[in-house]
Amino acid sequence: MYDELTRLAVARVPFLFYTDFKGEKLHLFKLDELEQHGISYQINTKLSSLNEKYLFQKRPVSFESYKTKFSKVIEKIKEGKTYLLNLTQPTSIECQLTLEEIYKRAVAPFKLQVGNQFTCFSPERFIKIENCRISTFPMKGTIDASIPNAEAKILANPKEMAEHIMIVDLLRNDLGIVAKDIRVDKFRYTEKIKAGKKELIQVSSQISGDLGEDWRSKLGETIKSLLPAGSISGTPKKSTVTIIEEIEGYERGYFTGVFGVYDGDVLESGVMIRFIENQDGKLVYKSGGGITLDSDAESEYKEMIDKIYIV
């Protein structure tokens, strides 16, 4: 299927794709076929959410359960098997909105709905390819914007700095596999995002490299080489993914996979976070955050819950 993605790119045929976390399940559709498959998307579209009242309840795993998994991650870090691991968990939610209604109301740069299977409204870009240059935008570090001096606090936090540096280093190396002239164009810039009734400040960086004029002829291989996305797995990537599967205790599925749209000229894509899945008629919201040796279990548990929002 990655070969077919390359074929369409070379032929300048617009398409949409999405993958699971590990990039093992790739789904590919020409843009003029999306409606018949029940797929909707929006990229870089700014919309105002509808301020209607609705019920929204979340039932996360207990702190005790989370702390047990958190402690296992810390042990793996102490053993030198990972340095940064993105620990996630599923949360059952109850909401009077359907997946389609959630998709329509959510405000985010990268939005995708796949029938009645899942929807995501992600603030995080995966890669952008334009004018032969590939850019990636790791997002690592979140704080409640209502905290006094929130931006200064998160930028000065040693734990957050160390975590972000590790992800930037990982993605510099990832881009180095597929591109040349790797640069960190922006380092640790902040953006505000809506998180339900809250605002969050998230910290990102921008890294880029030169793919060459023949980038379309190797697009499928390029995307496959970069999966899973480093910002939602960890480092070193291979051993960290193994630990994730061992400790998390559930299937991520398409959560933390990526989706992208190629318009015949430019490729835009996002990481599928802020993700809600329909499991046998019940909604499950999957969320989490990066764990390092300096992480605090209570703070990370709170961050996981803070990321469970709709509009």
C-alpha cells in the first residue's frame, strides 16, 4: 500500500491516508472517493465551536492503576532501555454528541472522522512537504494556561526541557534517514490551544531537511521510515515501542497513528491525538504524555486527564 501511495504522488493524484500507531495498517483513498467511504477531514481550517451545552463525563483509569504502569516505565528508564516514553491510557467517556457532531464542533488544525469508527482533532502536525523540503513539528510539554506565568514556567522547567531536547534529537535523527541538510528552524516555541473549557500552552519545535526534487518517487518509503511518530512513542524508538506494548495493557490502534493529505503539490499531515473511538457503541478517549526519570506520577496523571476534552 505504501507503494500505491508513491504511485499516486508521482501521478499528482490528490489523496488522503491514515495509519495505525506502528504504521502497519495504511489506508489510502483518492480525495474524490472520500464521501463514499464516510471519511471527512479538515486541515489548517479555523472554525468557531458551537457554544451549546452538552453532557460530558470521563471515567479514567484509577490513579493506582496508572501509577503501577508509570512505575514500570521508570524501572525501564533506570535499566537504560528507554529514556523517554509516551505513556497513554484509554478513558471511557459519556457524551450526548455523536462522533460526527464532535468532529464538526471540535476546533483543531488537523481533524479526521472515519465513519462511526473514530474521530480526532489534533493540534500536532506530523510532517509537511513543500518545495522539496520536509518539516516536522514535535509537540512536547503541556501546561494549563491559567497558571500564573505559565509560559515562563514550562519553558524554565528542567524536566520539560530535557524531555523536549530528547524528542528534537530523535526527530533530527529520523529526518536524517530520509533527508539532507537537517536544521532546527525553531526551538521550543509555544502555542495556546483550546481544551474544552480550558486553554493549554503546548511547546513545539520545527525541524526540516531537504528531500530532493525526486521526493514524490519515494514518498511511501519516506512516511513508512518515520513511523511511529517519535513525539508519541519515545526514544530510543524501537525498544521504547516494545515497552509501550508491554506496559500500556491495551491496543492503541489508530490512536497516535498519522493521517495526511496530498493535494498534488504539497503534503500535510497530523499525529492522531485528541482521539475518540467507538467501541461497541461506547466512546473511548485515548490520551497520555511523555515520561522521563524526573517525571512525577500525579502530575502526569493529571496531564493525561487534562488532555481529555471535546470543544
